[in-house]
Amino acid sequence: MSFVKSPRPCVLTINGGSSSIKFALFEADKQLIQKLEGKVEGVGLAEGTFTVKSLNPRESFARPVALPDHLAAVALLMDWIQERAEFSGLTAVGHRVVHGGAKYWKPQRITPEMIEELGQLSPFDPDHLPEEILLTVAFHRRFPNLTQIACFDAAFHHDMPRVARLLPIPRRYDARGVRRYGFHGLSYSYLIQELGRVAGMEAAKGRVILAHLGNGASLAAVLDGRSVDTTMAFTPAAGLIMGTRSGDLDPGLISFLARCEKMTPRQFDRMINHESGLIGVSETSSDMRDLLGLENEDVRAQEAVALFCYQAKKWIGAFAAALGGLDTLVFAGGIGENAPLVRARICQGMNFLGIEIDESRNRAAAGVISTDSSRATVRVIHTDEDLMIAESVCQILGLGESSRGIET
């Protein structure tokens, strides 16, 4: 099957993870219209699932599938795409690429040269880049005439001040691209644009802290619409405690575990990325919903939740110092949008920054959850990385009038 441009071209967005592939289809007219979204998850497990949510409920489904590896997962997705009439106008695919090193950060067409260089960068992010490369290669082999665009998750932080990018290690590594990059950039780009839409340009250009809190979690300090600092660093394992990632650790722990437990670098990498964070502290679950339900009867769950909230509070204080104050705090992500108790605990005792939470607004996840008298406005905004990918694709290819961007 070959895809050709139709009067209403479509853009497919792909967000590949270590065990899943998320996707969405947008129709590009004067505005982007999302037609469907889905997920192929459970890659490498005995049984995975293929889920689709469509504008037409009759076409939505969730069914078990066999997914021994990522090749099987992407083949299943591409087979399904070829059978669907909605994809007859498919013009381009936009891929979320977590890491592009120092060279690749602007959204751009994927070329063989880029794929080769991203392969060389795989040690920068072994948990994401190999699978992301595999997805782009698989789509090219099946649909060689289909344009593919890479949207880099670190792009939002590319122009952070140099003092925020430097790592305090021998300078020679800086020349090799070892620096603080930051991630969740697609989410942060959306949030700052949406803040400008709902609160005005003055708010979007003020002193803003964005908290993307989910299984992967980070915060960003933003001034004049640009990233000033962020919690994630050279890899997405740094910063705040996450679902299965440790966040920041004493680097001396590496040599301690190597000496005392003969732990190898590969084992240490697995521990900090897949066995730490909320699951490591609680020994129960990486899901905040589970831990909140267990904390009254399980001290381990209680401590995991407390550590998450405490670290988020510390980062907010640190970033307020970097910004010289705080005008707006935004919560987003699965936890940030859906856990009022976590939001309340993070903001508790933050009156010195002008943060006062309205309990009823917070419980209802209102757009603004701070009191009318709060000097800093606290907001809850649903983030949309897929829309940001689709907008980037449309801007590069000149499709429709999809940009919601703010002037900088």
C-alpha cells in the first residue's frame, strides 16, 4: 500500500518506549483534529495488548496480542495501519526521539545519516534510542516514500544557560557531548504554549515552574518562555524520584556496590532505571495510585509517597531561587493531573513562595487550584506530547494552519 496526499492529509505520531509503542492519528486541516489514539504494550511479555480509542466508539477496541519483541510490535501496528481507511491520506510520521545528543535537537526529516549517527549515540540513552531507531527503520522499509520527522525530547532545554548545562567532571567530556540535556521537552513545549493560551502572554513569559509528574517525572524552570534549568540531566534517570528510576544519587554508590556486591555497570544501570524509585522504596508498586491506597497500612508505601513529595518540594524551592521568585506553578502528567493529594502535599508549607492551595479546587482538579489571594498561581494542565509532535510535522511540511505557538 502506498500513501498519497489527500485533500485532508494525515499525520501519524509515534512514541516508542522500552516496552510499548504509543501512537495517534491527526487530520491536518486548518486545525489539527485527532482521529484516534492507541498503544501496543507489553513488548517482551508472554501476552501484550493492542488498544485503540477512536472518535467512532464502534472502532475502539482492546485485544490481547503476542509481542515477543519490538519488531513484532511494530509489524503488528503497520499491518493494522495498512488495513485502515483512515490512513489513506497519511502524509508523514512524526517520531518522539528522546536523545539526539548535541547535534540533533530541532525537529527535522529523518535521513540515513541521522539514523547512523543516532545509532552511535545509543550509549547516551540505551533504554530508548535503539527501539526508536528500530521504529523509524521499520517504517521506512514498509513505506519507503513516507516522510518521517524526528522530534527530539531534549530540544526545549537546548538553550539553557551554560551554567545549567555543565557537569562538574573533567572538561574533556564536555567536548564529547557529556552535559546536562534535560527531557520531557515535548510536554514542556505544550505546557508553556497552553499556559499562554489560557492565561495570556504575560503569564507564559513570567517565572514559571512546570512539573511533569508521572511514571517518568521531572520539573523545569522557565523564564520568558525558555528553559532555565531542569531536573533531568545527561540521561532521564537523573533528578526527581520516579516510578522505577532512582533520580539523583551519590556517585560514590557505584564504587561501593561494585566492591561490596560485585555489581557490574550493566547491573547498576538496570537497578537505577528499572528497580528503583517508587518500586524500589515501596517494594510493592511503581504506580502512585497503588501506593496512595496502601500508605495507611504499609510504611514502605507511605515512605515512597513522602519521598516523592519531599523531593518535588525541594526542586520547586531550588528553581524558585534560580528564577528569582515564582509567578506560576503548573502540574501535569499522570500524577500531576490526577493525584490531588500529591499536589496538596507538595504545596504544603510553600506559603513563603506565595503558594496557597484551595482545597475544593484542588480536589476537583480545576484549571487553577490556588486561592484567589495566592501570590503565585498554581494550575493543572493536561499535557499533550502527541499534538506537539503533529504540530512540528505540519510546520516542517507546511500542512494546514496548526501552530498554536507563542512568540519568543
